[in-house]
Amino acid sequence: MRVAIQGTYGSFSEAAARRRWPGLVTLPCREARDVVAAVREGGAEAGCLPIENSLIGSVTTTYDLLEEAFGDGTLRLTHEILYPVHHTLMASPGAALEGIKRVLSHPVALGQCRIWLERNLPDVELVSAWDTAGSAEIIAKEGNPSLAAIAARHAADSHGLAVLADLIEDDPTNQTRFLTFTRADAAELPAGTAGAVRYKTSVIVLIDHKPGMLALTLQAFGVRGVNLMALQSRPERSAPWTYRFYVDVDGAAGDPRVAEALEEVGALAARVVVLGSYEAWVEGSRLSAPPPTPAHHTSKPDVPLVDRRRQPDGSRVTVGDVVFGADQPVLIAGPCSVENEKMLLETAEAVAGAGADMLRGGAYKPRTSPYDFQGLGVKGLRYMADARERTGLPVVTEVLSWEEVAVVAHFADMLQIGARNMQNFTLLRAAARSGKPILLKRGAGALIDEWLMAAEYILAEGNPNVVLCERGIRTFERATRHTLDLNAVVMVRQRTHLPVIVDPSHAAGVRSLVTPLSLGSLAAGACGLIVEVHPDPSRAMSDGAQSLDLEMFAELASRVKPGRELPTGVVMA
């Protein structure tokens, strides 16, 4: 097996590669680019390059080459190698330490032996060379007894030199990390010697120059319990004062949590290049579990934050240009699930034209059966954002878990906490901290007090922008999906200053009931509606029976929107 290395025979790169594959044939290359070219062009089956040193940090020339070398998918990383760096002073046979006048080596190696050199050769001239083993090669060719080189001990054997002093490095713990790579279409490389016990994945991420984007990108790994092993920034040459980031994570790209994180990073970042998943050299800890919910100690206020006594005239929540709690009812419409881009855009344009104020649609779907359609995830969020650009409608979509809050908040104007998650307190806190307005649906079996306390969790985190949504409760009646509790609409308006809207679609489960229940909800004091609409409900992937078609929605909107003000006369506490 032929392996291209940076440096000549006897270099640390050669020694590192031999630590993985003892029987390799070395192809020396002067520059890192030459190593990459040798593998690309078939001159070597694999390449080996230094990427990081435990004392001096990153090898920036290698980092700067990675995107160019791996960006087109031709190459992939295969292994990580850690090699201890021990330096030896060597010279021509017969040379003596006291006769040395000049010492050649790579500038990094000279710096790593500074203390020994100052103590033992204080007056020598230090000369920088392109490679440690290359310095040994020069000394061997010149045969001058006043010249010495600092290199790995095996370089002395490779070039027939005498050892004047061994282990002269300032720090004996010094190590260099190497990465090996091959062509993406090549067969798997030999496993080599023992040492690899887990996988790492290396990624290049180019993010938009906006506040919080780096934090959002890294959070994609952290919230899923994926251990971040390294983070390195390098200038982006095409745009001054912008940067690309190199990220190493614990685990293979195919691991579910790593794959989910990479998908989310791909949605947030301007560009993502997966350099490869490869065998890590040193044993490490297993993937950590998601972090436990932190303990929160919030002082209990004398009057609950949701209590109407705090704002007797009621509060207003603004989403873009839409205001909940004002004189005009807010009409939110869209499909239960984002099924594909074409369907969503058709629906969005139709409801916008009919008078909808906001677009709803599920990218992540909580389904009773694990085998039912679960939504398109990040792809669905992108479609929602595209629909907003096309129609101007702000979008609201459900977030199912605290891990997804960052990416959903990146795309949505308002986050929905569904009925099943009304008392998912970790999610409530995470959603509140996103800073986005929250649409909080009542649980199917939740008491009004429990519903209001769920809202209290959000307000207690400093987010006052909460809209409550009554969507029906579970009773003994089976003629409808749930029972719309208009008592709760009136009661909640008396007890809290938060705006309240109604979801007649989920309450009824039958599309013929949606319009009458909508009008009744507004009469009871709801400040808005959220209804499900589909171009062809008979073919909907979820909740088709309760979805209005486009004509039915247009009729509903014509009865709700044109100059209609909210009913008056509701007695407030």
C-alpha cells in the first residue's frame, strides 16, 4: 500500500503513517497540496497530513487546504493517528556537540527545543527548513561536521547520521494529530494496527454573518448530546472578515443523533462540507446522554403573571404585522402537515388571497401511531419560509421537543406548543427562551388552571408573548373528535389578560362543523381562529376529514374578515 506523506523519509508524517500501517510504501511530497494531488490522481492509495499539535495548536496550512481538497466530494477521511513527538539532534558521523555552529530544522521543531538549545548550544545559528527530516537529508548530503539537524530519531537511521542528543524537546508530552484520507470511491483501507475504538466526524461550516448564528449551529449538536471535540476558525478568503469553522464531533455521520444535528446545521448554515467519519485513535467516552433539565428557582409572584389583574385591558401579542388581542379577529389557516412544496404554496396563496392573516403547517407532526406520516422536518420548515416569502404571511408551526426549538425558531415567526406537549415543561422553557411568540394549545384533558399554569411557565422565563388556543377537550361524546369548550373561552378571558383563539378543526374533526364552530367561537369572545385547509382534503396525509377545501375556507373568511369586529358585551372579571 502506497501512502503519500508531507516530508521525506524519516519524517514524523512517515512514522505516524507507519504506526497505522507498518508495511506501507512511502511517497514523499514536499507540500500538503502535493499529498492531496497524489491521492486524487491515483499516485497513492492514501495520504497522511498533520492537522494539530498538542502544544502549538492547529496546523493552519492543512486546515486551509481542507475545503479545497474535500469540497467536491472526491476525497474522504479514513483514520486519525496520534504520534508522540520526540526530537533528536543529529549530525554527520564523527561530528561532536561542541563543534556544532548551525542547527537546521522546521521552525516549529526549533521552538519546541528552545530550552535545551539555550542551555547546551547558546551560540549556534538556528536555520529554518521546510521539514525536520528534510533537514536531516541536507546534513547528510553536505557532510559538514559543524552542521546539525533536529528531527525524529528514525531520520538519523534513514539518512545515516549520528545521534548527538536524544529527547531534547521541552515537553515530553508533545503529540501531533494526523489524519489519513483516500478517494471517496476507493475500497475500505486496511484496518492497520489497534488503536481506533470509536468514530469522529469532521465538518466544515460556513455560516451567515449574523448575531447568534454560530451559537445556533453548535446548539444543534449540544441539544442532542453529541460531544463537540474541536472547533477551529479560519478566514474565508472570498469574503474578508468572515470565517469558516471546522468542527469535530464524537460519532459517525450515520449515527442518528449526529445525522439529525448535521441536517439541522445544513438548514442553518450557508454551506456545509462533511469531510468524513473516521476511526479515532484514542479511546474516549461514549456519546453522552442529553443533558438533564436544569433546576429552576423562580420566586413565586404575589399575583400570577397570567392573571388579568396585571393587565385589566388585556395584552396584545404581535407577530409581524398581525396583532392578537386587537379589535379584528386573526385568521390562521393552512394544512395540517406540510406534505410537499407544491401543495403548501398552492394552499398558502389561496388562503392569503381569501384573507388569512397567518399561515399554519406542521413540519414536525406528533402522531398517535409511529407508522403515520411524521412530517418533513427541516425540509418542511424551509417550505414554510418560502411560502412566507411568496405570500407575506407570517408562519406558525409546532415544535415537538426542546432539541428542535432552535431550528424551528430560525424559520418560524411563532412557535406552537401542541396539546400533547402542553405540560412538557422543558419544552415550554426552551420555547420561551427562543424569544418567539408562543401559541399554547390546551391539552385534551387539561383543566383551565393547568392550562394557565403552562402559560405561566413561559411568562416566568421572560417571554410575555403567549396566545392561548382552545382546541376541544376529550369527553364521552364520540360523534365529534373532541368537544369544543366555549365555556373555557369565556372563563379564560375573564381570568387572564392573554389573547385566546380557537381551533375548531381539531375540536370537531368534521369539516362541516368548522364554520359554525368558528362563528360561535368569535361570538364567545375568541380573538382569532386557526383552521386546517387543504387543496384536496380527500388526499391529505393527515386530518383530511376536518380540513376545509379552498372554496370552503374562502366562504368562511368572507364571513369572518370583512370589517368584522369582535363581539362586545363579554363581561370581564
